[in-house]
Amino acid sequence: MSLKVALLGGGSWGTTVASLVSRNAEVTLWARDEVTVTEINEQHTNEKYLPGAKLHVRLKATADIKAAVEDADVIIMGVPSHVFRQVLESIKPYLPAAIPFVSLTKGLEHNTGMRMTEIINEVFPGYPAGVLTGPNLAREIMAGQAAASVIAMDDEAIAHQLQAVFRSGLFRVYTNDDVIGCELGGVLKNIIAIAVGMGDGQGAGDNTRSALITRGLAEVTRLGVAMGGHAETFAGLAGMGDMIATCTSSQSRNRHVGVELGKGRNIEEIIEQMVMVAEGVKSAPAVIALADKYQIEMPIARDVYRVVYEGGTARQAYRGLLRVAPGAESEPG
């Protein structure tokens, strides 16, 4: 393919996607860190985020964001949610007209509660914006293990074109027109993963983990549907699939945060020692604000928020959940 792709962000998932797409298109990865850029170009590795993984030899990297985007046909956004808008604003003077954006970021903007595609639409009105999401653990994919993802766009024709860009070997990519549902599935499951991790950190068993994932999925679906997503999306790769991977894998950053909270450590200490961003921590206030706005009961998410932001403990959170009287399975609680 003759497409030129700019991928902004040199973390584990951004680098993984850049390496995959390099099999199908010309990819330039932008990263702030000159050392990372040099390593990718000369060693074809990114040891900080993907230790032991070999990147595609055609992948190029640059620390010059103008050089990365000015001739691009597609922009893939792989930066964390707290700098997403800032990076978008920085490329406005250089961008070709009306090219597609694809977000890899599973978070919400802290102050506004906006999804990443909403931010793209605000900064670049009229540009097609979508999301690539699903149960995608970067190290497994770089090791050549099979995985599946979803590309969600409002425009079906663009989605099918991008499907061919992202599909690579054992990495299968499906299409979906439910951008809201797919994007929210990736965001909201991070909160539930922290809750599951808190249980694991306290020695909870498989039954507890299963119950939390199932009830957490119900919370996520209620809010997602209220915000305009399709219920069936949350039963698919972007919902249940992503939640299972994030809630059960030792590679999950959000589950790791929960495990450490369950062991009694404080959130500041946990975050300080992490190399990569746990989006569930940053998104929790926005998720609770949305739950209040749409009048959706989310007891698991709310307990995670209390532990992370209000000084509560994982033990208190579990006692609180146990005190909730169960009603019908279709009801909150």
C-alpha cells in the first residue's frame, strides 16, 4: 500500500501498532524522547516499553512532529489522555486536509469528560475520527500471539480501508460503526480492572473475580448505552473481550494498580513507580461525573473512585460492596 501513516506516541501500544502497520504502509512514529527515536531507527527496538521485542525494520521514528505528520494520509493517536488535546493542537499548522484520525487511547479528558474522538472532532472539525480497541496486550502481540481488535468509524468505507491497514498476520481486525460504544468500552473497563485487582491483592478467589467482572460489565453497559452506545457492543471485543483481558492479565497496568492498592499501598507511591500510564486512575473522576450526569448507578466504579481519590482503602471498598443488598440481576448493586 502507498499510504503514509503518522503514529504519535512511543509507548508500548503505540509502538506495537506502528510495527504492525509497517507491514502494510509507510509508518513514521513520533516520540518526544530522542533516545527512543534513535533506538527505534538504529536497533529496531524500544526496550523501555517493549523489552525483548524486535520492531519491523521499515518502521521509522522521529522527534520532529512536523516531519511525522505533514505528508501523512492517516494519523494514529497513541498518546495518553492527559496530553491528547495538546498534541492535537500542536499539529494543526502542518496537517493535510480532512485525513482520518484513529485513536488508540482508552481514557477520558479529565476536565471535560470528553472521549478522544470528541476531542479530535472539536480540534479538527470535519475530519473522520475513529478508534482501534479491543483485548490487545502489546507484549503478546509483539511475541506473535493471535489477537483480535475492532476499528470503529462512522464512515463504513473508511473503516474498511483502515481495516486493511491494521490487519497483520495473526492480528485480526473487525469493523464496527458504534464509535461511542467501542470507545467507552475501552475506557470504562479500566475502572473495573482496578476493582478486580484490589480483590486479587487481598487474596480474593476466582468466584469473586468472576462476580466483579460480570457486575462491572453490567455497570459499564448501563452507562455506555445511556451515552449512546449499542448494548451489543459491550458483549463484543470492545466490551467483554477487553474487560476480560484487562481484569485478568498480569500485564494489565490498571489491574496492577488495583493489586497494589489491595496490598495496602497508597496510590501516589504506586503511580510514581510505574513506567506507563494507568488510564483508569486518570479517568475515574470523569467516569463518576458521567454516571452522575446520566443518573446511572455504578457502585463498583464509585468505590474505586473513593479508594483512589478520597482516601478510602481496598478493604473498606469490599466491605461496602458486601453491604449492598442484592436485588434482581438486571438491577444495579
